[in-house]
Amino acid sequence: MALNPFFLQGSPGEQRLIQELINEQLKIYGVEVTYIPRKFVRKQTILKEIQSSKFDDNFSLEAYVNTYDGYSGSGDILTKFGMSIRDELTLTISRERFEDFISPFLNDMNDNEIELETRPREGDMIYFPLGQRLFEIKFVEHEQPFYQLGKNYVYELKCELFEYEDEVVNTLVDEIDSLLEDKGYIVDLQLISAGTNASATSSIVSGGIQQIFLNNDGYGYTGTPIVAISSAPSGGINASAVAITRFKGGVNSVKEILLINPGAGYTVAPTITISGGNGSGAAATCGITTSGIGSITMSSNGTGYATAPAITISAPTGTGVTATAKSVINSNGQVTGIRIINSGRGYISTPTITIGAAATVGVGTYWKNEIVTGSVSGTTARTKRWDSDTHILQVGIITGTFYPGEIITGYKSGAAYAIKVSAANTSITDKYRQNEEIEKEADFILDFTESNPFGVY
């Protein structure tokens, strides 16, 4: 049976009145939240899985807090990985306000990053300023209240506390962006600016040690052993050397012995004794040379070295053996010394020592959330924070591992600096990196499925 035509079941005027009353009530009794739409950066085309997304817009919007007596949800739960906070929040917003003041902007900027701009979408974010928290919209209810006078007037947003998963959050609102600035797997990269080249000189000596041969690398050297070389004859110069240790195959042993000073005046090969370092068994012998190089003196330590530079020593005239050496740098990027591998043989004139060039770049300011790329490894990362005073760049690694000495270039800023240490040796900020350790300890206490608490028989 048709409705009575003499009674309206909701006129446009009545519907408009309710909408205006709702808008007014929200402005009086609501709170101002920030609506942050999710943009899809990369999506898996077959399964439609969202692989990466970003939040880089913000819209102020009034909302009524339905859960006025506090957060709903499971609250704080103690798990084997620590405290899990599962607060939920239900907000009511005006349908008209969203469609008139947010949808048009989303529609204008839509370049396949936003799939739905006509209403709030599950996965979008809400910043709740009263608790200084970010919530993710899990469900949008558009039929409550149920068609008053034949129309819907509000959206009810059921939200859960946002769980960060490496999304890009760059709303340009410091209060919001700072909440997630230190979240995720963050690597601190020590970078260096353009520097100055180091230089060094040496002399020619006779009767010095040409090279030290490691006959036995020993074991158990948790510290640096002392290398003692017997004294040179009267009028000569005593030689000195340093041991370099390594950990390989589960054993701490001596890797090599390098000369600090080859000495001079030896007529027979001196005796080499290796002691200390909590280890034993290492043994070495040496041979002496005529017309080899002596100790190397630094003329300038230089600046801006990301890694120890290569050392090139000119060859002797005619037949002979070319000297070789390695450099040592300090934490300030300066060459502090040169250790001799082989002092050479047959030099009749002072050789030229060439030290590899220092970093040639070190300009610009990295932008927050921009992509940076390693010049050698091709590793990509997203910037988190850049400290221009200490030259520490905090990044979230996307793919790969940075190499020492390579140039890190910002995609948008064009900033370029040399990296001093690799990602494997840097400070890592990740509050979940000890999860495996915590789980193993918990297995001994609670989890009978992982181990038998009564022993193994």
C-alpha cells in the first residue's frame, strides 16, 4: 500500500535542518581532530596488496567522541614481547562537512594514490590531540542513526591505535610527524664533509727490516699482543712493529704484523717475540734489506677521510722491490699514521709517497623523508633526521647495505656526503630488535610447546 501522499516522510527542508543542527552540535561539543588520508605508493597488482603507503596531507575536522568515558578496546595487554596497547576510539563526524571540505581536495589531488575520496576510508588516519595519539580507521559506519527523515547525516569512525609499518608520515605538522620520527628500523650513518688530502715523507736506510713473515697466527688473542724486536747494533735504529688481530672461524688470532719503523743498521735478521693479548702460539720471522725506506712521517694528517686511504710508494730505479704500506685513520677522519708492509729494496733516491684522496663532496641539507641512494652499493633508504652539526644521518633502510666511503645522495635535495661507516657498524634504533632474545627467555618460563620444562630424557 502506498504511503499517504498528504504527509511528507522527510522534506529537503527538514533534512537540511537536522544536518545544520548536527553541524552546530559537533562544533560545540566536539574536539578538533586531524584527518590524514592514506595514499598508496605501491600496490601488488595480482593480490591487490598494499606494499607501501604514505600520509602527507592533513585536514582539520570537528568530531564528537562517542567513547566519552575513555578509550575502549582491550587496553594494555602484557605479551611475551612486552606491553601491547590496544586502545580504540569511536568518533562521529559530519557527513556534509567531509563531503564539502575534504572530498573536493582529495578529488583534485587524486592521481591513483587515493582510491576513494567521497567518504572516510578504512586505513586513513586520525590524529587525536587530547591524547596526542594516532588512530587508524578500521570501519566507517554510515547508517547510524538509521535514515532519520530519509537521509544519513554523519559518519561514525571506529578507530584503533595506529601500528607503524614503515609508512611515510610527512604531514608538515611537527606535532604529528614527531610521533613517528623515531619509529621503525633506523640506522645512524656517520657522514663526512669534503676534506683535505694528507701527505707524508720517508727516507732511505740500510740494514732495516724489509718484511715480517707470520709463521704461526696463534689463538686466543682477545687483546692486542705486544711485538718485541731485538735491538739493532750500536749506532743503528731499533725497529718497531704492531700486530693486527682478527676473529675468524671462531678463533681470535694474529692476522699480520706491520712495521712502524723498519729500523736501521741490522747486520743479521733480528728476533721477533709476540706476547700478551691473552693468547699464545703466534710466531714470526723477518728479513733485512739494503736501501729500503725508513719510518714514514706524516707531513699533514688531512681531513675528511671516510675510510683508510690507499698508500702508493714509487718504485726504485732499475731492479728492486717496491715498498708497500697501509694507512690508519682516527674518528675525526684524519690519517694518523702509515704502517709498512714491505720496506722495499734497491732505492737510490727518496721515494714519493702518495696518499689516496679525501672525500671530495660534502654539501647540502637532506630533506626529511626523501630517498637517498648509495653511489656504489645502490642501496636506497628514506631519511628520518639530519644533523648538520654532527653529520649524522638517520635513515630507514629500504633495500641493501651501504658501503664505507661511498657517496650518499638525496633524490630531492641533491645533498651529497661520503659515508664513514657501513650500516652494519652503525647505531641501530629498533625497539623490537630483541624480540627473539625475549622469546627464547620466555620459552624457559611459560611456553611448554617450545621446550620441555621437566628436562630431556
